[in-house]
Amino acid sequence: MAEYDITAVINGHAEGLIAQPSLCSLSKAVASARSSGLRVEPLAILDRPNPITLEVFAEYARIEPELRIEIVEHGDLGFSRNSAVEKSRGKWIAFLDADDLWGADWLIRAHAAAEADPRKIVWHPEVCAYFGVTPYVFLHIDMEDPSFCIADLGYTNLWTSLCFTAADLLRAVPYAGTDLKNGIGYEDWCWNVDVLHSGGIHKIVPSTAHAIRTKGVSLVKQTSAADSIPRPSDYFRKLIAARRM
């Protein structure tokens, strides 16, 4: 049996001072979940952190000593998420990047949805409010919504990486690394497809939201500038073959 109900993971690398609001967001969500009776493990995975980011997290850990900080040397966000899964002690895992924000009740609502549905599901917030350099609002779609079209996933990513799902699912379907030199990127998009290939689905938790920071320089923009595509998958080939039968 897992030691915790939820492992709340925050991934960081070179966010510096802007990690402070994200850590506060993590703290509020963890405190809210604990007040509802959930056992929550806060876990920070820092991948080749620069000095100021390491200092911000270390200072926060002095205030919140239950935050466990693990340093990794991947230089790859997908592999960093895999390390979080390896080191987690929760039944469920929730991801937060160190420049983004959760809704304060995210862990409570996502946990309730996950516990109520035994299927192989990755849970996402209903709304993502992007702020910063390029503000906009993005609505996640539930795969069981009648308007959902699987073909859309072939040309765009439909769900962000700040998901909530079972640790067992993440162990069975790990993230693939990126290789921008050879045009392979979008580890979260690739993983979303891999979940479907494994028999899972993506759903939303109604009335929930995340806030996503947009910056002048980001991994997504670097990936786009490199003319990268997601790692090829057999999933769409199998869909097409099934339709021909």
C-alpha cells in the first residue's frame, strides 16, 4: 500500500525567483488537501538547477520542511518526470511546473474524480488560463465529450502536462526523452498519445483551473524553433488499420 494518497510533484530547473509563486501554490493546494483528510507528499525534482533556483527551493524547504528536494542531471523534462515517479510514495501523482500555478482545490477535486472512476484515466483541469507574454484561455476537452475528435491529436496537443493520474499508470507509460537536434520534441504531447496507445483515456475535472505562465523563452518555443515533431507512435497507424477492417 502507498504511504501517501497523493505525491504533489513540482518540477524545476532554472526558474529562479518566479518559482516562489509556484511553491506558494503548491503549499496552498497541499494544505487544502490535507485539511480534507488526504495524505499528501510534496516532492521537488530539480533538473540541473541554476544557483538561484536551488536557493529559492532550499529557502522554501526551511519554511516547509516536509518538502523533499531531489536533484537530477537529465537536462530533459520528460526524464525528470520519470524520476519523480520513481521517487514518489503516493498512489496518485500530480505534476506542477515551477513557473505555473494550481487552483487551490485542484488536488481535492482531482483525487475525488480519480477515486470515483476505476478506469485508466489521466485527469486534467477544465480550464488553463495562460498569463505573461501571451495571455489566453485554453479549454481542455474530455475524450468522452461528443465533440471530441481523435484526429485533432494528430496535429496539436490537446492536454497540458500538469495532470493528475495513478502512479502505476506513469510507471507503465513513462515519458520519452526529447532530441531537438534530430527534430524530436513535445514530450508531453508524445506521452498523451502513449497513454491512449496503452488503453488509457484523458478526461477533465469539472470546475477546475490552472494558470500557465508564458515567457519569451521556453521549452515549447525552442522545440517549435527546431521544427520538431512528437516522437513517432504506432497509435495512429493502428487506428487507420482498424478503420480499414
